[in-house]
Amino acid sequence: MGRPFFIDFLMSYRDAYRSEFGGECVRYLWLGMAALGAMVSASWAEEIGDAENGARVFRQCVACHQVGPDAKNRVGPQLNEIFGRRAGSVEGVRYSDDLKRLGADGLFWSLDTLDLYIENPKIFASGTRMNFAGIKDPQERHDVLAFLRQYSDNPANIPEALPTAIPAEVELSAETLAIVGDPDYGEYLASECTTCHRQDGSDEGIPSITQWPVEDFVIAMHAYKRKIRPHPVMQMMAGRLSDEEIAALAAYFAELE
């Protein structure tokens, strides 16, 4: 799939985003790009990519995002009808100030802007809370966009297309998920977590876990515990925790302001 020529032209300015002046300049170039992109998106949509492979690539996104008939906001917003949505606009989602500012300035998600964003979120919006390195392979990005397009305006009259059939990272028993954690005990346990994770929700290379939904936190920790998530330090830390301790930490960080 070929990206419209002006997209690559504008992308050549991305390094300027790291400076205060260049950041404002590129921000408005992107807004102009979104408007231009709307004129070609209809023809590009037919060539987006392989939606079936996109469903597989999307697995790396499911820790924070859901899509499909039962999709809910998690750490990140649900992605039904993402095409044409104003950036930073889903109610109840804790967005970065930078992404909310882009939305207020007129940024809407299109094939073009989504392609840029998922290539490298931190370059597109330097203050984004989306702790994801990006998808560097252009074909994989196009496949993910083809997959997500099914849940927007393609087909136009079905906002939620077929179920994604993407399982959770780890299947937990109803009993494990039903454990109600003690946030006070979680605060006691959290000292090791906050050695790396900032309590104020900011991140400097370390993902924020503040105000994570309880179930997401529990699933992620059990995925580390079972060595499904590949991070040796987190595997070691989670491996020392009982189900009750994981639930307590989840309860504490979910309520942390």
C-alpha cells in the first residue's frame, strides 16, 4: 500500500517536534495533513492491508485496548469507530494533555494520522501516556488499520463488526478475578513497584500503572507470573506474589490519584 506523497513529506519534519518551536510547527502540519488525507482516504481504504493478519498483530495492543461488540475502555480507549474520531475525546479516558491539545486543535483519526501515530506514538505526541514503542513494519501497520477499519465505517452501517475472537493474555478463573483486594495492603506492598513506576502517573521510559483498571492489572501480573509477558524483572517480581497480593496491588493503583 502506498502512503500519499504528502504524508512522507510531512514526516520528514518529525525530528523538529522535539524542540518547542518545531513541535508547534509540526503539530499544525499534521492537522493540515489530516484534512488532505480525508480527500484520498476513500481510495486508500481499498488497499489498506490484510485484516486477518491485522487481528494477529493487534494482539500486542490488547493489554490496553479493546475493539468489537463488547469493547470497553481499559487503560486506553475502546477502538470502535476510531476512524473519524477526534483525538483525546472518549469520555472517561485519562489522556495526556498533549493528545487532548491535539484534539482540541482539530486532529481527527484517519488512515494517515493513525498510521503515523502507531509507527511511533512518542514522536507523534511527545507527552502521550501510550507506553508503546510503535509498529515499525509498514505492512503490519497497514494490516492493523485494515482490521480496525472493520469496526468503523467499513461497512458503513455496522459500527461493531464481527467479534475479534482475541483472547485475554492469560485465562484466569472466575475465583481469581473475583478476589477483592485490600488497597491499604496494596499500598504496603507497592514500595517495590514505585521504585520504577511513578506514583503520579507520569512515565519516563517506565509505563505508568496509576489508575489502571483492576482486571487489566491482575491479568498483566498473572501474565508475567506465568512468563507469558517477556520481561525477566517483572516475571521475578510477579512470581513472588500470591493471588491476594496481586489483587491488593491492583486495588491500590486503581484508586491512586
